[in-house]
Amino acid sequence: MLHRLVVRPELGAALGALLVFGFFSTITGQFLSPLGAATWLDDSATLGIVAVAVALLMIGGEFDLSAGVMTASTALVTSLLAVRLGWNVWAALLVSLLLALAVGALNGWLVMRTGLPSFIVTLGSFLALQGLNLGVTRAVTGTVQVSGMRATDGYTSAGSLFASTMDLGGTVFPTSIVWWLGVTAVASVVLVRTRLGNWIFAVGGSAPSARQVGVPVQRTKILLFMTTSAAAWLVGSINLLRYTTVQANQGVGLEFQYIIAAVIGGCLMTGGFGSAAGAAIGALIFGMARQGIVFARWNSDWFMLFLGLMLISAVLVNNTFRRRAERARR
């Protein structure tokens, strides 16, 4: 049993999460309060939903730098259609989802068709989407934000699904936590229990070898890019329906946090190794540390130091676990 645990990619992240949880639980009582727990769980959830999808993509050997800005792009499309054109919110959500899937498919197709690194292709998508977000929003509204979602048709029913809350023991917990857990569970099952999961590990380990044994490399990678875009759409929809407004420049910089959470959770930058549960734990560490520093009344600049140390430590630990796993397979 111990040997089987040691080769699990998420073990290092789990140990790190326990240390972070114990540390902030000790230095600040607010961290363990029901309201405090709801705060850092919500922070972890909105990060973790996309981090899990990014982890699948990284296991498949690719990166997506457009995931952060995609959360704003999809929310802007939904809000412009619903607020400015009077569409039903559900129809607007469907159109923004289709847009996200189309961008993800285009990213994947360009990577496979041109052979360019996904880092470059999705960086181009990031810049293009950021420019469109700012340009279109300013041209339509005269500002860089869209508000007024609360008065749109279908807002109540859509908000109850994406942005409602649960009262547990007198403390309000947002449903984003449920979405996070659900996405993690589905991704974990797909990764370790299905043929698609085997394909993801295969294309990330060696695409030429995977192709030789019949794995549909192009289809698998395009699907992974689409999954990342869909996850960004989900987070964008949750934020839009919760706050009823969206800024054209929001989401910028989150793409690196998604990747870092996945790396902390056990994913290797080279692909072929990692887990969905590990990425969720990496996001949990993010949320606990970010809110724990606030509860402890420290300067928020310390969070970046913590993040850098966690990233370096995670890379070193992940390499160790990968070597152990490879020896175990032999």
C-alpha cells in the first residue's frame, strides 16, 4: 500500500495541502471558522475548475495560455447578447459555449496542423481575445464593462444553477464548490477508467509512439483544448451570474495560476504524468494560502514568495515521484 501511494502523482500535493492547512489553522483562528472555510474553498473552486482541465491538457503534452482570458471572453459574449440584444440568458450561454469550443478546437487544430508549440499558438489566441474583449466592449458600451445581468430574461433560473448558494449550519457556501468537485470527479474517472484517459497519457508520453499503436493523436489533443475552453466558459458563467457584471480585462494572468496549480498537483511540464485530483489539490493550496495570508493580516506580497517556493518544490517532488513510478512499472 505504501509503495502504491508513493508513485501517485498527487501525493506531494496532498502532503503540501496538509502542511498549509495546519500552518494557517495554527496562526489564525479565522481560517478554521465556517465563514473562513467557505471563503478559501470558493477561491479554490473557481481556480480549480479550469486547473483540472489544464492538467488533462498538460498530461497530454500541451499548454493553453488563453484559458484565463477565455473566462472573460465567454462572459462578455453572454452578457452582450443578454443585456444589449435582449436574448434569453440560456440562449446566450449556449452561444458563448459554442464560441469557447470553437476557439479550443481552432487552437488544437493549429497546433497539430502547423507543428508549432502550443505555447506560441495559445499565446496568439490570448492576445487576440484580449484585444477583442477590450475593443468590442468599448465599441458597444463605451466602457470596458458590461453590467445589468440581473434584469435579463432567464437570469433567475440560470443563476440558480451556476451562482446559487447553500446554507450549511448557518454558513453560506457557493455552488462553485459543487461544480469544482463534480468536474474533478468526472475528470478523474475519465483519466483513469476510460480509453480516452489511456490516450491522454499516451499522446503526452510520446505522440509518435501513440500514433503507431493506433491512438488518434490529433483528435485527442483537439478534444483536450476544447475541454480547457469549456472549463473557462463554466468559470466565466459562474462569475458573471454571481456578480452580474464583467470587466473586459478580467482573467488576464489566471492562465499561469492554472498551470502552476496543475504543476503543484503533480503534472509534469513535459507531459505524460499527472492527475486531475492533484490539480484540484493544487488549487486548494492556492486558495488556502491566498486567503490564509489575508486572515493572518500579512502583506499580500508574501503570497508571490509562497507561490514561487511552492512551484519550485513541486517540480522537484514531481520529478522524484515520476522516477519512482517508472521504476515501479519496470
